[in-house]
Amino acid sequence: MSKSSLTLSPLQTAACCSPLQREPLSIEQAEQVAPLLKAMADPVRLRLVSLVASYAGGEACVCELTNAFDLSQPTISHHLKVLHETGLLDRSKRGVWVYYKVRTEALDSLAALIGGASA
Amino acid sequence: MSKSSLTLSPLQTAACCSPLQREPLSIEQAEQVAPLLKAMADPVRLRLVSLVASYAGGEACVCELTNAFDLSQPTISHHLKVLHETGLLDRSKRGVWVYYKVRTEALDSLAALIGGASA
DNA sequence: CCCGGACATTGATGTCTGTCAACATAGATA
DNA sequence: TATCTATGTTGACAGACATCAATGTCCGGG
């Protein structure tokens, strides 16, 4: 388990490169960024991210999120895990509840990479 | 899947909604945007997009792109098809060659949706 | 100390996807 | 027309993924 290539935060991956349209991505850069986009490339996870962001303080507990979907609790838990492992959501446990929070910097870095033609 | 929901251009999908972090995506919005992200959520396609953008005039012919990868020509053709069908690349045939071009507006819309910096 | 609720993990399953080899098509040229 | 080259299409297959039911874990209250 080579930690070195797996412990990259989204800021290190998405923010590593100049915008897509500015200069070609290297193979390695592309392979680092792709998982981030893959994590967002799911309707449920897209809604999860936007839902979490809409809650007070940009935080939501799993129970609230689970209720917003017509999916089983393990499925939601799985999606949240994906979003957390890619660094798009932060996780904090308070008592019995687990709260997820959007990592704004991560999303901003991704956006800058994709669209930042003028940035 | 009904056809009516598949004929939406990326500008109609990504540009349809306010930024992710601003207001929760509806189920339909999420299902329209996800394919766009899915199209970009592949290392090869990411590099294809950035490569195309880097060529003169933001255009590149398939032969040039194929040479840049260690993949078969049908595979590259497949990826280009995906990117074209989602509206991320424009296609134009000139003589024997086919040129692909980045649709900047599409990428910008996506970026705006994710990062919500520029509204 | 046990029980119930909140969340995660596991194992199974059906579907999607990236890839290639083989074949098809279209345009230029002799 | 015959042929070569550039590109797209098809069929097949292995690996990835979304989902659920069942089970496990952690914690607070009785």
C-alpha cells in the first residue's frame, strides 16, 4: 500500500495543474484528477453534495440526508464514503450523529481546473 | 430512458442550474448534469480534452490524438464519441480527416456549476 | 448492564464501461 | 474501378460500480 500516491488531498490533485484548456494534462495528472470527477459523476452524489451545502453551516447529518433519498441507508453511507475519501466532504462525529460538510476549496479547485480558461 | 431528456445540450444541462453550493439540485437536474461529469471522469478523456484544446485553433484531428496515447484507434474513437455526444467536443469533417474542438462554453458552464464562483 | 438507535461494513447481484480485434464506411488517387 | 488511408461501428469480455439485505459497531439511556 504505497501511501505516497493515495494520500493526495483534492487540493493537491485538482489544484496541482493549470486549467485543462491552458496546457495538456500529463498522464499522472489526469489519473489523479479523474477520481475526483468520478466521485461527482453520479446523480445521487451530486445531490448529496448540494444538499449538504444547503444545510445550516454547510453541514448535514446522515439521517437527514438518508431521508431525502429513496435509497437504503447503506447506499447513502456508501456514497458519502466515496465523497469523503476523495476529499470532497469532511466528516465529523458528534455524539451518535455523523455530520458531513462540503470542502469548498476542493470544489473550487475542480472548477478552476475545468473552466479556468481565463483564470 | 425517454428520448426527450437526452437531447439536452450541455448548455441546457450545466447552465440550467444555479451553483451546486447555492441551492440543492433537483433529481432531474442531477440526472442531467451527471453524464457531463461522467464524460470527463476518465483519465483518457480528460487528457483528450486538454490535448485538443492545446492544438492550434483549439482543434485536433483524430490521427494526432491517437498517436498521443498507447491505445487502439477504436478506443480513442469511442472516447471522442462520448465527449462529442455529451456536447463537450465539436466535430467537423474536412476531407479525410475529422477534427474535434473543445466547446469552451460547456466547460465553463460545468465549472460554474461546481465552483459557483462566477454566476 | 442491556437495549435501541445511528451509522458503517460485508457479500451478493445485476448493470455499466473501457478496451480490443474484426469489420464497415468514406474520401482521395491512380 | 481498384485501392489505400482515415475514421467509425460491432461484438465480446473483463473489471468497476450502484444497490440492497444482513450484520457489525459505537454510543446514550433505562
